[in-house]
Amino acid sequence: MENQFSNMDIENILKETPEAYNVFQKMPLSHRNEYIKWINEAKKQETKERRLEKMISMLLDKINKEKMYKTSFKISKMDCPCEVQMIKMKLAELQNIHSMEFSIDNRLLIVFHSGNYQQIFQHLKSLQLDTSLIDSSAADDYSKTNDTNERVLLWRVLYINFFFFILEMATGFLSGSMGLIADSLDMLADSLVYGLALLAVGTSIIYKKRIAKIAGYFQIFLAIIGLVEVIKRFIGSESIPHFQTMAFVSLLALIGNALCLYLLQKNKSQEAHMQASMIFTSNDVIINIGVIIASGLVYLTNSKSPDLIIGAIVFCIVWQGAIKILKLSK
């Protein structure tokens, strides 16, 4: 009968590899006994030794998988909080991510994770936001951040966006402005993304993807209706929109978007402060400014064309946003 390895024998051998020994010692006794039984079940002594070597290799692999890494990505097309939430939802599928830090002004994402970064990289590339790897290194000084306020923050920005969706939609119809109606749908698009981010907390990936698909197709449907209405108004003899209402409501929406950006960035790491350059590169803010300019052109030209042009542009942006949401459902 071949010699059997005892618990003491295994420990003495593992002491030659301190990292593997430490992992073995932290295991429950039942797990350690299973390893020993597996080794002793080998028919020959040389096979037992091979199994012991394999066990050491598995213990070292376990260390590598649990080791924390810090990987930085450049995401060139990440220019607003809406895209931040899309990235979070996409990466929620991965179990090895411990936390993330975003800097919109620097187009930077830092991911703290265990194991390899390749799967994270592939998920980011699938969003087509022009993602590139900056570097990846061991995060020996990692400490988990407190994200308990994030859900409350998401509800706040969702309320702000949904409020302006209702306000702009109502005033858009009353003033006859397609620019305001289109901007209201852009606000709705942001609300859908924040809502999806909230749904992703505590729900299954399949459920989240199903909701994302419904939201994406609904948004495309609204964008098509809007573009058709713009064409009809170009051809028809619609009245000139009320430019004062356009300007005033768009200014309020601009303030609302700036507030959302401020709240989201204030909650992040200290290096990601609120900066004017970040605000004015946000698509939402650019849209608000576009509607304000269009209202001035409506007044100066006494024509409905500026309002219809900005409306068509925004409906196209809403369409693009819907495509991004649909990518999350794949």
C-alpha cells in the first residue's frame, strides 16, 4: 500500500511555498480534507506528487484571481453622465469588478478588479465609445469606497430629467415648438438610462437587458414620430412657434442639466471636480443652447425653420441614444 499524505505532510510541503500555504491555512478544515483525499486517491506515488503540484498551482491561481488590480481606460466619447450610467450597466454583468471611478472631463475610467482586465475591455469596446487601455497594475493600496448614497443620487437626477421631460413636452405643444418637444424626448432618454441603472441594482442581468430593449425601441419609435412631424411642418403651413417660451424653458432645462452634472460629479472622487469645459461638452447642454439660439433665430427671421432644424437634429441625437441603450440589451 502506498504511503498516504496526512494534513501535517501537506502543510510541511506547502511551507516551501508560503503564498500557497497561507491560502491553505485559511480554508475550512473540510476543504483541506477534500484536497488531501483527492491527492491520496491517486493509485501511484508519482501521481500523488503530480496532484500535489497541481494543488499548489491551484492555490496560487486562487491568489492571482483574488489579487486586486487597477486598470485605467481612455473613453473618448464619454462626455455626459448618461454614458457613465450606460457603462456601469454594461459592466454590472461582470462579477470581478469591485469599484469604478469616472472622470468625465478627462474621459477617464479607473476600474478596481480581480483577475484579468481583458473581459472588462471587451465589454467597454462593445459600447463603441472609442475605448483604449491606458495601463493596468496591482492595486496594493486599494480600499473599497462607500457607494451607499449612489442610489439616492440616481433618483435625484432621474426626477430632475423626468420633470423637465414633462415641462418641455407640455410647453412644446402649447408654443408649437418642435425644438422643445425634441429636447423633452432627450430628457426622457436620460431618465430611461438612469431608471435602467436603478433597475440594475438587485435585479438579474436578463431582466435588466429585457427592460433596456423595451426602452430602446420605445425611444426609436418616439424619434421616428418626431422626425415625421418635423417633415410635415416643413411642408405644411404651421404657425411660427412662441420664441419667448422656447428660450425661457430651454434656459430652465440648461440649469437642470448643469445641476445633474454637478450632483453626479460631486459624488465622485476628489480629482473629478465640476469644470466648465466638462459642462459645455455635454450633449444635453449643447442641445439646450441650440434650442435657445434657435428661439433667437425664430424671432430675427420670423420663420419656423430654425425651430424645425434644431428639432430634427435633436431627434437624431435621441435616435443615437436609443441605439446605445439597445447595445446594453445584447
